[in-house]
Amino acid sequence: MMRQATNFIRRDISLGDAAIDGLFAGVLGGLVMGVYLALAGLLLGEGPAAVFSRFALSEEHAPLTGLLLHLAVSGIYGMLFGVIWSLALRLRRFTPTPQAAVLAGGAYGLLLVLVAWFILLPASGSPLRELPFLHFVIAHLIYGGVLGYVAYRRSLYG
């Protein structure tokens, strides 16, 4: 059985461009993650406003502030992933597959879970720790999967 070859040309981009690509991928991943968290909140009897208020640093305009803060953090983590992804492509000299990109993003999402749940959130006293851990993990896997896939698409097609 012959494997079908793909003739995609991978873009060689600067690390700055990779960071910007990651920023946009991170915001998109954060939006999808936010939709999941809002739906999970509804299943647990909590409205989206209450879920997004957990992300806010103050009570004033908490749901909107929380959502915007979540997207900002998602974008920043996306920038870091974009740079790591770009460096991995340069160092390994491989043509990625969508599956590998989603797995890499998922692993990155799990790393974010570990850092957030066990270090950042307890240190800050964040109400995000009130979210069920399973939903926190699933949300980050969704974020990472979207992030990885979008980074894959950007690395091939620009």
C-alpha cells in the first residue's frame, strides 16, 4: 500500500511571526475553551457569567473582565506555544501531521493544567480552583488541541 505524499511547503517564519501566529491561535483556543467551560457550568447549575467571573481579579464587571482576562492569558500562552512549535519544526526538520500537532498541543495543555492547578491557582487564591478538576483538565485539552491544530495549519499555509 502506497502512502500518499503531500506537497505542502512549510513556511519559514521568524520567531516574532511565530509568536503572533501563536497569539491568534491561543485566543481562538481560549474562545473554544470558554465555550466548553460555559457549557460545563450550565450542566453544573452555574451560568456562564458565574464561570467567567472566576477569571476576574475584582468584582467590578467580573464576567466581562474575566472573559477578557481569560482570552488575554490564552493569547500569551499561545504565543509561547507558537515559538516552541516553530523551534521544534526548525530543530527536528520534520513535516508535522495534524495528529502530531493536536497531541503536542494537548500535552502543552496538560502542562498548563499542572502549573496552574498545583502552583499558580493555590498561590493566588484564585476561585478557578472551585471548578471541578475534570472540567479544568478537559478545557485545557480542548485549548491545547485547538492551539496545536491552528499552529499546524499556520506552519503549512501561512
